[in-house]
Amino acid sequence: MKKPILFLLTALFFYLNSLAQVRVGILAGPNSSSVIESNNLPNWNSLKGNFKSRLGIHAGFQADIPVSGKLYFQPGVQYSAKGRKYAQSYDSTSSDTAWHNAIQYVNYIEAPLNLVLKFPLGKNVKFVIGAGPYIAFFFNGKENNEVSYTNGDFTTNEVKDLPVGNGPGKYKTFDYGINGLAGLEIGRVFLTANYSRGLSDFYKSADYDGNFKHQVIGGTLGVYIGKQTKEEVKPRDKDKDGVPDKDDACPAEPGTVATKGCPDKDADGIADKDDKCPDQTGVAKYNGCPIPDSDKDGINDDEDKCPQIAGVAKYKGCPVPDTDKDGINDEEDKCPQVAGVARYNGCPVPDTDGDGVNDEEDKCPQTKGTAANGGCPVINKEIVEKVNYAARQIQFDYTKATIRPASFAVLDEVVKVLKQDASLILSVEGHTSGDGILVANMKLSQARADNVKAYFVSKGIDASRLTAKGFGPTKPLNKGKTAAEKALNRRVEMILSNR
């Protein structure tokens, strides 16, 4: 998709270059890009200083189209390198990690749409300043994570084909934002400083909730290859209303094209000098006055069969019959004697299990439940406590996701609970303390949750009834300063609910 878009945009710019009032420039330059990120990580303030700008380039084409006087429209298409770097060193006396380096490079085909003012400074020299929006399409990019450990081990993970889409861990196909520029135009050569700021999130993290927006500062050097633009000579318009004096019936008073340049206070297309109701929007039939409508239903009294009661055109100004007062015409209402809703053709929302919670809001529409539990039966407190107790007893090998055999007995009790009631579903959540590297903690907590889920599946529990999610250190139970607090934060939680 990106190659056809690039080809079409390039072809469009060369077509513009052939027009008499338009010229096209070739441009290139360096830029420094960064990512403005906000998130819910508890230790973000200590991490964000490790992110650095990425040095890159941008190159492409820019059209120069005169609009009015000193104002020009400058659409463009260019390749733009964006992203950021990450580098962190660790104290070898307190950490097994020596350093962690990473890159997040994202490249786009970008289309800035700027309005630019040009101010003459001398012969063939102009000061230019402008701003406008931009749209961008994902082109390519890469990620790379490198970790060095104090024992000499080294790991690297490079992704050259970045996933694209709207899901976690993916990059958006489309991005947009605003940009500004200022600089000089010397003959056909232009030199500007540029700034752009993204307004949409270009990326969605798979590990935590956050917002990610591009920011770029750069410089551009370019040269126009087309003809010099020509200032358009516009006809005289003394009152500045867009109607030339030669066509303006009221050349000294601002008006509209529809009234041949004469004022029209009520904007009804009838000049005030011909309007009997100049302060009220009307029609020509009534010399600029509104059509009489006693019941204010939009139907002229002369055509309204119920002029004192608001109605609709279908019934010639009379109200639509609605016996059950549910807002649905009896002709379209399949339950005209019982108030309902439009999506059920005027009938009430069904309640299959008769528990007082309609099917659209009932999470268990085939089984009677309670409104407080979303229409599902209330889960027995003893069962909930049994599952919570089992979760607290789960043990893993140190810094690993392997479940210790001592945990199998309590897990088997949860298996019994799930087999006794097929309507129950279980969410397994893994958590760690804040020690160590965030990425490693996220992976460890996910692996532990996955292993607990896998154990249940191995015991005959349908995987569709189970979910597993690792939250790392992002949901601590306490501040995690002491060893005891950190131990409490390293846990697995199991949450029961109905289907």
C-alpha cells in the first residue's frame, strides 16, 4: 500500500509543477525526533530521562501555490525518519544488569499542508513563516533491545518488520499532527527551520497503558525547479465582500454574492433594501418574511391540517399516531399497545430468563440471576474464598515461571470448583515487585500467569474459560520499600466470574 501512495503523491507533485501558477521544490534536511510519552508506570519519572532523541533525515517535494498577496499554500510529500533511543546504566554493586540500550525507529511518508506568509527583505530575498497540519502514513521501521549483564552475558532482540494495526504492540498506519516553519527564500533556494508535533498516538504498548506522540525539530534546504509563481491580480472590491465593484449593487456596503453585494442581515438571500422583515429569515414568496407556522412544526398554516398542533409532513401537519407513547409510529410498531424500543420494532427488550434484567444487559441471559451481578447468579462466597486461598498458596521457582509441585494440591482444588460449575470463568493475573528491569518483570509475570492457565488446561478445563495477564510491577499492593512489602507484591491473583 505504501508504494502506490508514494507513487501517486509524487505524480501529483510533478503534475502541479506543470501548472502556470505553481512550482515544485525538491527538499531535504536533518531532523532530531523524540517521543512525548505519558503513562501509568509508577517509576516513570526515574525512567523518562533515559530516552534520547533520534537523529534522522527528511526528504521529498513541496509545491508553492499563491493564494492571495503574500499568502501561499505549500502542500508537500516527504520521507520522514522519526522515533527515539533509550540508554540506561546500572550500579553493578546492586544489580545483575550492566546496561540496557534500545531503539524505536519509525519512518513515514508525510504530507504537510502549510499556509505560508512571505515578506520581502531585499532583491530576491524573502522571510517566510508558516504553519499547518500534516498527515502521515507508516512506511517502515525497526526496534532493537540490547541488555548486558554483569556476568558477561548479553542479549539482543531486533524487529525489522514492525507490526502495524490498532492492537497492543502495534504501530498505527495513519498519523497526524501540526507543524510550523520559519526561514528564508533566496531566489529559487529556500532554507527553513521546522517543528512538528503529533496529535495522535502512533503506537500502543503491549505492556502498559500510555500515550505516544511524535515531536520533531529539524532544518530544510530546498530548491524550486518550476517557474516562479505569479501574483494574481484581483479586481477592485472596495467593501471587501468578495463581489467585484463592477458587479456590486452596493459597492460601499459589504454584502453577499446572492444579493449582488448588498447587505442581508438575516442571511435569507434577500437584500435588506428589498426585505420587509430584514431581521428575520424569510422567503421571497413572503417578501423576505417567514412563512406563517402557528404550531411551529415547519409546515405552512395554509397546508397544515392541524395548524394548532405540531405534526409531521407525512400526516400533513398532524402528529404521528403513537398509542403506547413509545415514540414509534403505530404503523411501524409491532407492539402498538405496549411501550417498547425502536431496535425491537416498538416491542420491549426481551428478558429470556425472567430475572428482571433484559437480555441486552444480562451477562447470563439463559440463567436467572440478580441485577447487582449483571443478571448472573451470585457466586458462593465460600467458593470465592477457596479460590483466593489457592491463589495465595501458589509458589514458583526463584526468578522463574516454573510452578513448584507443592502448589499442585491447591490448584487441583480450583480445578474441582471449575468442573463443578461450567458457568464459571477464571482470570489469572501475575504480579511482581518493582525490583529489576521493567521488561523482564512484565515477561515474568505473564509467563507465570500463562503457566497457571496451562496447568488448568492440562487438567481438562476448557481454555476458553481462562484468561491470563501479566501486570509486572504496575499494580503494587504497597510502596514496595521493605522486603516484606516486596514479597506481598510478588503474587498471583485468580478472579472468578460468570459466563
